[in-house]
Amino acid sequence: MGENRLSSVSRADSLEKMGEFWDQHDFTDFDDATASDVEFTVRCGIPLEPDLLSRLELQAARRGVSAETLVNLWLQEKLAEAV
């Protein structure tokens, strides 16, 4: 941490002291109106065979969407069928 910088919650002035603080506390003890909600996207990487990826990219281009969008659409369709 920079010189004269304190953690906003633990008031620790080093990473070691900050770690000690969080070893003894839980975030829910500080989860109040001042703690804002955040949104984030979870991404995963699934290896594909090169030929399969090429065919997927070709189909996506024909439909005017990204390969990621096409995969998500197809997976949603397949999972809906499986119910």
C-alpha cells in the first residue's frame, strides 16, 4: 500500500495488517447502506476443437452474431428441450 494510505474498513496501513483484520472479521459485519451492490460478468473458457470453432464462427457470421452469442443461444435452446 502507498505511504500514509489506510484501508477504508480495516484502517490497516499494510497488506499484512489488512489480512490479519479480515482473518478475524466477516464482510457481513460491515454490509450496510454504504456498501454498494456491484454487477459483474462471469466468463468461462471451454476448449473447442479447431475445426468445430471454425464451423461455429462461420455459422455465427452467417447469422450476423458473435460466436459467443450463437453458443449461448444454442445452449439455451438445447437446455430448454431437455426439460
